[in-house]
Amino acid sequence: MNYVSEEMFLDIDDYLLEKYEKSKLEGHILFQKISQDVLESQNLKEIIETPTETFQDKLFMLIKSKNLDEVEIYKHGNISRQLFSKIRSEKDYHPTKNTVFALAIGMHLTIDETSDLLDIAGYSFSKASKKDLIIQYFIYHNIYNIPAINEALDKYGCELL
């Protein structure tokens, strides 16, 4: 069954050409600037001792604020009940990037919300990753359909969610 039309694939092609090709240098420059800002603003002890929000905190705050049903989230995100239970019960759980993407899709998060969730887990959308750009494309266009996303990922030779 085809979830993605040929027209959408052409649109994804254009999106990848626009975003993927000019990304490598931009990302490196931004990382250097952020790293320098952190070094200038705090010493190592302050950085380590400053309490931060955990992935679990952020995830369940989003679920509560959006009044979402947990069962629908893990079903729609194609995540097992066991994995979702593990995330709920382990305060310091560290998800894979794929898990963050699946949760974002299951929750119908915006690009900004997805970026925040990725960030708290230690990841980000990478302009140098076709997979990230394809997922970003679908979220940007409010298409929260794992089979359609996987079909596009497969067409471009990327690992599936």
C-alpha cells in the first residue's frame, strides 16, 4: 500500500535539496558559537550542579498540558506499551533519537515542540541527515502517519522508525 504520492515524493526531493546541501558548514559554525557561549558563561562545577529538566519531566509535562491519552500516543507512535512504561517509571531514562521521533509523531508535536523534546534528550534535528529532514518535512506538514513516514524513509535509503 502506498501512503505517499509521487507528488509528495517530488516535494520531499525539493525539500532535501534545499535543506540538506547547505547544512554542514552552518551546523559546525553554530556548534562552535554555542560551545564558546557555554564556556564563557559558566564554569564546569556550575554546569554540573545546575539541576535540569529530565526527558521524562518534559515528556509528561507535554502530555499533561495537551491533555493527551498515553495509550493513543504509544499506539500512534508505534511504540510498545513496555517501552512507554519504562519511560514512565525510570526518571533518568534516556531514549534513542528514533524513540523521541516516534513520541513526537504520536503526540502530533509541532517542529518547535519536537526540537525541544529532542534537545532535552541530547539530540537535535540535523540538516546533514536525510532521515531527520524527511521526518521534519512530515511534521512541518502535519502528517503524523508512521507508515507514510517509513515509506518515504525507505525510498531515500534511510533507517525506518
